[in-house]
Amino acid sequence: MYLRSTKRRNQDGTEVEYFQLAHNVRNPRTGKPLAQIIHNFGRADHVDRDSLVRLCRSIARVCGVSVQDTLPAVGETTSSRTQTLWPDDVKLLRTLELGPVLALEALWERLGIAAALHKIIKQHGYRVDYERALFAMTANRLCDPESKLGVWDRWLSKVYLPSCQDLKLDQMHEAMDMLQAHSTAVEEAVFFRTADLFNLEVDLIFYDTTTAAFAIDEEDDDQGLRRFGRPKNGAWSPQVVIALAVTRDGLPVRSWVFPGQTADASTVARIKADLRDWDLGRALFVADAGMNSQQNRQDLAKACGKYLLATRLGSQAEVKEEVLARPGRFKVIAENLQAKEVMVGDGERRRRYIVCYNPLEAKRQQLHREQVLRELEAELAKHPDPKATARWAIDLLASGRYRRYLKIDEATKRLVINRQAAREAARTDGKWVLITNDDTITLEDAASGYKGLLVIERCFRTLKSTQINLTPMYHWLPSRIEAHIKICVLALLLARVAERQCQLPWNRIRDDLSTLQVTEFQTPNFLFFQRHEPTENLLATLKSLEISMPKPVVSITPNTTKA
């Protein structure tokens, strides 16, 4: 017996559907089954639905089965109907984020960070697994940066990280102390593991410094790191100096923390001592003009062997008078890069300079200078008595835009345009000069290698921007400040590795990973987490990172809260 549906087409082209209760009987003559109508319910759009439901339930009661009506009855909402369909003994407790921490933990293990920390914990007899605390603080910098208190009090309750749920706040601070005490061993083990894993060519080591300021009024004593110094962002407050060495792929080699008043050039001696024991093979040390001094070049030659440094065009007489004045044809390397080689001196004391030229940048600087000179001419013309002691003249002399092209005439004591300064500036339009002690590096590699120094600027932006949020720092002990920076550098390493494998910025990777979440359910006997269904972007991201999709039921444990 079954419910039969038949359709009839009217003359106006419309179709009418009918419901009939029928059962099949076999024709005694032909042996073929035929439908025998038991009851006509009439047109489908006129049928009393509730009567059909009652009929179904009466039949089900006799057969010992149950019938569930998935459509709400009159006066009943869909939400209340859904609640009746959900089993009473199953409760949905919460939903947690899984994707980002899943990927970061896989990279943490793959890069050998966990192994290096466990080795230190075992060798020095630590009784607490501080590796879990350090991973939680590192992963938080790339997910939702918080203070250490925020990681423990708020963030861990939002992500599926069962191995970190029992962490205490004191353990996080103790883990920072452990990392600071053994940072050299951790950095060395992790770097060489990363270099071996990705077959990195450690032929270029880019080095630069930045600053991180603190919102305090006074600097620390002689034993502290937070000291007044010249900041990179123009503010004047106590700060620390952060130095970073990275590969040409932007992967951190090592980081250093110096007191806030430390000059860039004075940090090279520390770099020399720290990298001496690292067997980096043939490594070319690339740095900006702030590291370039005769003493630093000698130290770098001893520590790393070879260097490639920028020079200051305006302050070094040899560069101004000999290197830039030396005639020679530039070799075209790219549309925005030309270079030529200039040798100064003879024998072992000779110095190899490389003059680089960007014609596009030269044109931009020329147009900018012409615009500035026109503005100055118009400004001077507005004042018939351009005395240098006037308020407007003092403002121009203090302006970063105009003061380069102004001078005070000694005879008249008036403010005039310095045409000689404009001509000298034109000589250096689009040019920068490098010095190297590596005679084997080609002209093209030297010029292109220095342009790669931009990769470290990107690293600093990542550390200090909304991605990792190096600042603000809530620590005042030197060891905690240094440990916080080391944690941020570990986060930078994880982000760079992920970007290298996915060929996408970390923000895009994180957004795709965030779609993978787990929901916790409770039954009378068990608690279990079930993951959500993955999107296509998530599957592609996990494939690029070489990470397997978790099983549908991530974990299941006995329910110990039942009565």
C-alpha cells in the first residue's frame, strides 16, 4: 500500500495533482501488476495535511515506529520545531577556532622549535613543560595579539588547544625566563633546521636595526634596557634597539636587543662575536649606511668574511670626490637598475665601490627638486625684505622640505636659495653607492643583493604592525623584554614559512584557516568536538602547508560532569 500521485493537464495548460491511496494487485490473466485505488484524497492543494499526518502516525503506532513532522504546525515557529527534533540528551556547548593554531603547531614542530625547547627542558631539569607556554604565546602573536595575561585569561578559551588549557600565568612568565636564558641555543638549532628543511642558500645575510618605544616618562637605571635614544619613528621616549639578521627569503637568522641609546654602528661588534661560532659557509653581510665605518668593516671581515654596505653620499669625501666623479658607462641590469664598478686605491688596500643608478627614481627626484625650488622662489618673492631673522625665514630654515636648498648670505644677512646645493643634489639623483670586500661577487649580484635589503624592512613592518604587534610591551625586566622580542621573532619565522609555502600574505592565510572551527557537544556519557566542513580555500591552504585535514570527530572524552 502506498500514496499515489497523479497529474492531469487542463485545457488552459495548467497541471493539477491528485493524491490517492493505492496498492498493487496482479492481473490474473496477464500476470502484470496493476494499481488498485483504495481511497481518493482529491486535489493535492486541497488535501488536509494534518489529516495525512495523523494517518501516518496511527499507522506508525501500530507498526512500532515513530514519525517526525519536519514542518511547523500552525502557530509554531521553525526554531521551536528544530528544538523538538534535537535529541534532549545532546547539548551544544561552544564553538572554538581550530585552523590557525592547527597550522602553526604543525610548523612549530616541523621547524624543530618544539624539539629544541624540549631538549633544553630535559638538559637543565625543568619540571614544567614550558614549551607549551611558549607555543601559546607565539601563536597568539599571529592570531589575536594579547598581553601574556590576555593569552592566559581570554585567548586560550577561544581556540581549540587542549594541550595548553591547564597553563598558569606564572608558567608563561617562567617560560619567558627560560627562553631568554637559552635563546642562543634555540635560535641556532631552529635556524639550521629551517635551512636544512627548505634547502636555503645562506649566501646573503641582511642586517638592520629598529626601535621599540615604551609609554613611560623615565628611563631605566644602568642595568636596564629602556633608555632614551634617537627613535626611528620620530618620537622621544625610552626605547630599546632591536637588531635582526634575515636571509634573502626573509627568514630570521637571529635577533638581538640593545639598550635604547645604542648607535647602529656600535652593534656590529656584538654581531661579530655571536656569528663567529655559526658555520654559515659563504655568507655576504648586507647592511645599510648606518653600519658603515672603517672599524665595522674590519670587524665584519673577521666575523662574516665578506660584506656589502651602503655608503653615505654626502659625508664621505672619497665617495663624493672620487667615486661619483669617476667617468664610466653604466651597465643596464633592469629597467630600474643600472650599475658600474669603481676601484679606489691599489693592492690589498684597494676598495671596491659599486655605483647604482635608478633612472626612474632620478627623474622623480629631479621633478621634486624643481617643485621645491619653485615654491622657495615664490615664498621669497612674497617678502620684500627677506631677513634671515624674520619668523617666516626661521620657519623655512627649520623645514625638512626646504632647508637643504637655503642659505644665509653673509654680506646681506638675507635668506637666499643655495643654487650650489641644488647642483650637487642633481649629481646624486637616483644614485646610491655600495662598498664590498668580495671580489668574486658580480656587478649584477651586488646591485641586486643590496636592493634585497628591503626584505628586512618588511620584516620590521610585520613585527611592529597589526600583524604581530611587537608593541606595546608590558614588561620592564630586561630579561622579559628580550624574551618578548624573541617570541615575536619566532612568530615572524612561522609567518614567513607559511607565506613561502602558500605564496600568500599571512593575513590571507589566517583568514582561510579561521574558517576551520570545532564545536563541542555533550551527551550523558561523553564530551566530543566535531569539526566543521572545510571550504575549498581552506583545503587549498592546508594542501600548500602540507597539513592533513583533522578527522570529523577531533576528540572524545568521558563526561565526568553527569550526575
